[in-house]
Amino acid sequence: MTENASAAEPLAADSAIAVVGMSGRFPGAPDLDAYWANLLGGLCSVTDFTEEELIADGADPQEVRGRDYVPAKGHLVDADRFDAELFGFNRTEAAALDPQHRLLLQTAWSALEDAGRSPLGGTARTGVYVGGGPTEHMLAAQTDPRLAASIGALQVRILTDREFLAPWVSYRLGLEGPSLTVQTACSTSLTAVHLAVQSLLLGECDTALAGGVAVDAVHKRGYVHQQGGIYSPDGRCRPFDERAGGTVPGNGVGVVVLRRLSDALADDDPIRAVIRGSAVTNDGATKVGFTAPGVDQQTAAIVEAWAAAGLDPADAQYLEAHGTATALGDRIEAAAASAAFKGALGTGRIGIGSVKSNIGHLDAAAGVAALIKSVLMLEHATLVPNADPGRPHPELGFDDSPFHLVEGATAWPVPEFGPRRSGVSSVGIGGTNVHVVLEEAPPRAAAGEPDAQGVPEVLLLSARTGEDLRALAGRLAAVLRAPGAPSLADTAYTLSLGRAPMAVRGYVRAGDLAGAAELLAELASGGAPGLGGPDPLGEAWLAGEPVVREGGGRRVALPSYPFAGESHGAYRLVPLAPVAPGGAGPAEGGGPAGLEQGVRALLAEALGLADTEDPEMTYFAAGGDSLTAVHLVGCLRDDFDLDVPITLFLEQLTLHEMARRIVATGEGDESLDALLAEFESE
């Protein structure tokens, strides 16, 4: 294929994938608007901690004061906060649930909302392809005998193991497509994107969530630098730079929503970019060691991805590289990329960079962080630099290569042939190489002109709490006031079809954007739930009735849910005291009354309740489920010598009545054994 021979080829909608929604949280960036602002400014969002901060957050003082300790990390603020009730978890479950699971659930929700789709109401087959890294919380929880005694060892595993990242998203959001937890080390999330693309092209699903999360610890932590190791000696990651000395760890989460381009165009989805092709390879035994990268298969991944796109690598104008800033990694990646992009050899016209310079190395979330950066650059038609860019490392040979380091934020010129295009690479320890070919979104038809008479629209809002509703109204007001705001009809359409209805509701009725923004600001300040004049649709909405908005519109990107959950902490790896024998055991005093009190205490502990004194609280209302029932049946047998049938927990009983029935029954030979047999037979 000659240079640019394929650049003018029309976009094949039946073989391309649209990115229709995105969400992410990265160091220094609670949302993608902040992420883009940081990238545009070339900011390094790696945090430098003080000794006092680290020790106050539980770090080992002796380690922190060591000569080789580097007090820096791409830290994710508030990584332990979670809107547990919104996702159906009680307090005990939320505390045990790994922070990675918590963040991924919220980010998946926001990504679907960004795509203009209800996170709970989708009918299309939606697949989930995600992965995560190892965490301190998971290791501490799974080795804590007290936690296992409290909620059950199986429940601990299900709530903490990264194996269940995808199934929890599918379960809590009601998504019935394929659900795969992916694991390829540092290339996990971009591999997940590749698998989602393949699944869509094969027709296994119609919409797919893809991405990854990495929160090794929510606490403030640095790292120990070792001579010859992969970590930077000064807490800065400088990919392809002459000052490069290694990488810096970081935490983050990102999810993209993908659909076949033909479907996205037919449904007039808000397309943010297009994936033209992708490929995955492995180095096999062709490298010097298991953890070392290899040139040939990195090159192959790039070439195969562009071939799958029907394009030549020389059609690219930018490469978002893996870029760890390690001596071996950068040198091999530069050699592999130069070989793959040899059609542009010697021109230096392809920009290159790595988001690791801004946020550190996010492990399993590194690839999706890079992908989202590239999508944002295509959307804004702007190339952004590495943080603190310097001169290219002389050993990389950039002077005689297709590449140049982007030195500052600059407009992305319109190519002579075809649209703007970029490649995104990710490399995992163990040799799994991934490359994705991105292209700017096709032009979207302009929104229909608003009615000359200013026909009013009703904007329907809902949230779990009044505080969240006010925050949402404030965010929406800001968007409608900003340049390039979506039309009022499209806003009303997206809010009606693309949001999950919740208990706390409000609406505004307005005939133009300015009026809607003013009323939303009033709602955000504590105004009445219905503003702009009484409206039958709005009043039905406030009454909790099912409503159907009449009139057309299209999905547009609007502010996602303002998650504001409380801190649920995270488990730490610390020495544990031995568990006292006998578990909860009967309360002092013995007899039926003492036994019932002990059973109530066991129920409260398993369900995360302060006590069981609410006489109307039922087992299911308190968050009980079948796994908790299995645990309780075992505890009742072991700690109280009560053999209780599992079916008792399936009845609609208050916790008081349940405790009385448990004490009264105290028998039944099919409880735990029968349920375990059922699990084994599935």
C-alpha cells in the first residue's frame, strides 16, 4: 500500500465502531472537562506528599524517611467515596466492596449518561469489557478472618476480587450482553476496548462498555526507588525525554461506550470519535525476559490494526504511545513504532506523546486514559504536549524517524487527505500489545432550529436526594449558559430518555435556553420543584407517575449524575488480632430472651445495621439477599447450634419476627446443605 493511498477512502460504517460516550476520573481531574483542561495546559497532576501527610495517612514512618523513598503518586482524591444506596448496597457490603468496584460502577453509570442513555433502562444488548489491578483492600479483606466471620468468605471474595468487576456492572445496571473481566496487566483496558470492538462487529452485543480501573490503595502513598528498576527517582514520568528515568504509579478509572457506527449514525447518537481498527499481539518467547517488551510484535500490533482499518499507518498524524519513560521500554517502543510507521519515515510529521507524563502510570486503566485523551484531542482538533516537555532522548533516533515530540498545545491541522487520525498503543508486562486506530467523528447534522414562537419545553430532573437534585440542576444550568449549548428540545429529549427516574424529582418549563438556565439556577438554590408555570407533564412527573414526552429530539451530552456518596474507607494490610472463639454467640443471661437478643445482633451485623430496633424493617428492605442468607444459616448453626431452613429468609418477615421464628424453629435438615448443593449443581 503506497503512502496515503487509502487516506481518501470513505468511512465504512459497517466495519467501524463509534465512541458515543465517555467518563473518567484521573489524578487532578474529577471529570473529563477537568482532564482536558489539565492536558491542554500541559499540567503534571502527580501529587508530591509531605512526610506529615504520608504518616498521618498510615504510611510507615521508617519507610517514608528512607533515602530511596519517593513521596509522589498520581493520587485519586476521594477514591473511597461511594453512592452505595443508589447501587443497592447496604453499609456492610459497601464497606467490604473494593474501591475499584465502587468507582467502576459510578463511572459506567456516567458513561452511559454521557451517551444519552439511561444507565438502568437500556433494552439493547449491552456488553461489559473491563479490568482492574490488584489492590491492598482486596488482599486485606480476603485475609481478614473477622470479616469472613461477619459476612461470609464467599461474600468477601465476590465483593473484593477483580474477577467480579464486569459482573457487578452488568448486574447492578441490568446489562444482559457478554460480561468479561479482562486481565493483561498494563494493557488491560485497551485490550478490553479491542474485545468490545470485536464483540460488536460479531453481533454479540449492540452497545458495549469498555475500560478499566486501578486503585491499588486509596491512601496517600509514595514508592521506593530502586536503581535499575522501573520507577522514576524524582517522582516525574518523562516519556521519550532526554531526562527520562522511569515511571510513576497512579490511580484512575475510565469507561467508553461503543456502538457500531452504522447504528450510531442511524440513531443520531452523539459520536465523539470513531474506532477504525484494532489489534492485539503477544511477544511470545521473542524477548529477553518475561517482563521485557519486544519490538517485532509491537510493530505487528500497529500494522495489523491499521490493516484492519483499511488504512496505512502513514495516514496518522499523532501516536499516543504507551510511554513508560523507562530506558528499555521507550527505546523498544520507539523502534517498533518507527518500523510500523515507516511510510512516513524521516518526515517527523507524526506527533507523539504519552499521558503518563501528566497522571503517572495507571496500570490496568492506563490504556483507556490514553484512549480518552486521544478522543478529546480529536474532538477539540488540538494536539497537546507531554507535561513539562523537553528534548527527545538522543538514543531514540527521532531525528530520522516519523515522529516529533509535541512541544505545546497547538491546533491539529486538517490533513491533506482524509480526516484527522491517531493511533493509541498499550503494552502489558507479559507481552500483550494492543493498538487502536482512531478517527475524528463524522460531521453531525445541525440541530433543528427552535420554534419561532418559543414553544416551551419541560426539563425533567430526578435524583436520590434533594442535595443531589440541586447539584444536578446547577450543573445543567451552567451547560445551557455556555457557548455551543444543546438545543432546548434535545436537552428535554435526553433528560426524558437518557436518565434513570429516581425518587426526588423536579422540573422546569421554559421557552428558551436562557429562561431554562435561570429556572434551573433557581431550582439549584432551593426553589420549588416545579418552576416556570404549572405543567401537566411536569406535575405527573412530580407525582411519580410514568410520563412520556411528546416531540422529537436527539441524544446530546449533558452533565451526568453528581455522585456525592460518603466515605466507605478501605481495608489496610495490618496485623490482625485473633478472632475470639464462638463468634457472636448468645448474649449473657442465656435463655430464650438472651438467645433472641444474640440472633438480633447477628442479623444486625450481617446487614450493616446499627441495631434491629425498627419493628417494621424486613430482611430484604435491610439489604438481605441469598448469599447473606447462606452466611447467616451457617453462623446460626455454628454459633447458636440452631439449624434454620434457608426458606425462612425468603419470607417477608420483619427482623423482629425473623429473630423470634429463628429461635422458635431451631431445626430443619435442608438449610445450608441444600442450598450449597443447589449452587454446586448450577
